[in-house]
Amino acid sequence: MENLIRFITKNSPWFTWLFLAILSIVLLCQTNPYHRSIWFGSANFITANVYDAQSSVTGYFGLRQANVELLERTGILEAENQALRQQLQEYQALDFHQHDSVKHQYRYLIAHVVGNSINQAENYITLDKGAADGVHQDLGVADQNGVIGIVANVSEHYSLVLSVLNPKLRLSVMLKDTEAFGSLVWDGKDSRYAVFEDLPRNVDYNNGDTVVTTGYTSSFPKNVPVGRVVDTFDGGGSFLTLHIELFSNFNRLNAVHVIFNKEQEERDQLQASVSATE
Amino acid sequence: MSILLYILWLLLAVVLQVLLFNHLSFFGGVALVYVIALLKAPVEISRVLQIVMGFLVGFVIDIFCNTPGMHSLTAVSVMALRDSILHLYNDDPEFKSGLVTMQQIGLSAFVRYALSFIGLHCLLLYIIESFTLFNLPVMLVKVLISIGLTFGFCMAFEFAAAKR
């Protein structure tokens, strides 16, 4: 017994190291973002508040650029609005009635980015809206330029978003012109680029083509911009891999919107009611 | 008193790391300024305390970076080896208290000590990171850039402190 105590006290640094290293490894192995505890991440109360204070200062830095982008975006929307108005008039002339539920399928909530990283192997974004604002897991997040990520975890007033710059996120995307689809992943190299995988080889495309979401998953509506094709990587086989330049500048995120899909809520309620009666 | 001052320096380094240096990436590499504060830790602190300190600092950085365990595992392991690394380069038996500085152990010993410490830390950190994403050339570039940036800041700080 005495020998054991002497052994432990003599080697106490190594026991301390072993204990803390095992603790770290346990933390390290919680790889699933959905199971990751809110307490050990940037969405907990203290860290989120520190980041909040920081972004209340740095949030102003990118405003000039954000303004320009917003103006460009308003221009595009204005043009689209005009075109749609024109179409609507044509349809009205034909006495065409659109079904009510199709009109407002999506709802948007403005949130601010309080924490963000772009140089980790797996990047997360912290937003200042949480469960109290109705945010829940799997909602899509975008900004004025394009797709940002998907909500992975929420606390009362903050939420943690799995960024596009995270290899754990696979997004269903397509080429806007041909509607040929595949999946978007990040290769971990550069925060400005991502990779469009599994595009069938027979599809026609050009560099500069726009890539948008497919709407196949409930997180994003169809046609949310993602990026543009800049390069092809031909790995052989029957699929192509394209390099995509992302529209969103992850270096300078500020205001984003969380996308609520009303049909998804309806579907969830329906499924919940079915399982309740079983 | 000097220990208290050192703890303040350590806190400042952590805050700077989280709020400033984590956001300044250069081809994917980041300057790890908190490592500079760790490698200068006073030599009279016991080995156990050094290890615990490494863990706490790494843990706080992890929480802010959303990388649970990564920085803490690295800092714990490197701090466990710190005394041995220091003994490799410093042969002055009189050096029993105070911060590890250039004046204390000499320029060449300090450079070798700092490079070993920072190099080991960065290498270990990015190896642990790449368990989740394997991309060797990108990782090596990141390691080299991080070592360069951190060592640069370390020497700049050292010369600035020596001048005063």
C-alpha cells in the first residue's frame, strides 16, 4: 500500500497528464454535431455572450460591402418582381387561380452571426436566435448571397449552425440550367470554394454556370443560390466532380436568415399525430 | 506577485487568441499566441500544475473554437513535456525561478527551445485535427505556416520585452 502511494506521488505528473488526456479524448470523440453538448461549444451562455459583445463592434466592419451586395440583390429581385408581375397579369387574364397553400410555403427569420470560423477542419457558426425564437434542428440558413448552412443544435437564445465549410454537411444541389443534381461538400482546403460531387458524366455544363439548391430536402427551398462552377476535376468513373466558387463570403458574415418550411412543420405535426394514436 | 502577473498575461493571450488571432488566417494557418504564454510559464511552477494549466487554457480555447478536446489534448501533452524540452537546451542549474526569457537562457537556447515547443504543439494539434479530415499536404502547409507565424510573434514579443 505504502509502495503504491509512493509510486503515485512520484509519478503524479504522468497520472495528471493521463487523466486530463483521457478527458480531452472523450471530448474529442463526441464527433456527431447533433449529440454534441451545447455546454462545450460556442452556443453556451458565456461564450455566446462574449461573441455577442465582439460582434456588436466588428459587425460594423463589413457594412459597406454588405450594403453593395444588398443593393445588387435588390436590383435582381426588383427585376424578378417585375417579370413575375407581368406573368401574374397574364395568368389573371386566363383566370388562373393558384392554390393557397403554395403561396407562402416559406417563412424567414433574420438572425445575426455572433460566432464564426473558417479555418478549422470543421467549421460552425453561432447565431443569436434560438429555441425561444422557434429555431430548431435541420432548418436551413442563408444570407443575401446564398446558402450558409443548416442548424445543428439550439439553446434557449442561440443556435449552432453546421457551416457549408464543414465536411459533415452534404447539401443536395443542382445546376440551375439543366437541373442535373448532385451533392455539395467542402474539401477542407479553401473557405471560398466547395466541391460538387456525383454529377452524371453526360450532363452539359460550362464554367460560370450557377449552382442552386434542389429543394429535395426540407431545409432549403428550390433555387437558393450556392455558387458558380469554376473548374472540373475528372476522377474517372461515371461521375464528374466540379469545383464551385461559393457566393457567400464566409469571412464576413453578419445578418443571415433562417428558413422555416411550413410544410415541414405540417408534415412533422401529421407524423407526430399518427405516432401518438398508435 | 510575478505569478499573478503571469496569470494576467496568460488570460490576455487567451482573449487575444479567441477574439483576434483565430480570425486572422493566412492560407489556413493561424498564429497560436496562447502557446507563447504557455512556453514562457515560470519554471518554479510544479509539473502537475503546468499540466493542469495547459488543460484549462486549451479547454477555454476549444470552447470558443467549437473543437472540444483538440487544443486541450495538445496543450496538456506539450506542457507535460515542457520541463524536459527546457532541460535539453538550458544547462544553467541556477535558473530555478522566473519566466523563461531570452536574457535568462540566452538567444540561441531560447530560439531552439521556442521552436521545439511551438513546433511540437502545432504538429500535434494538426495531427489531432486531421483524424477527422485527412488531407496531408494541406495539413503540412498549415503546420508550417502556424509554426512560422507563432514563432515570429514569439520573437517579436521577446525582443520588445527585452528592450524595455
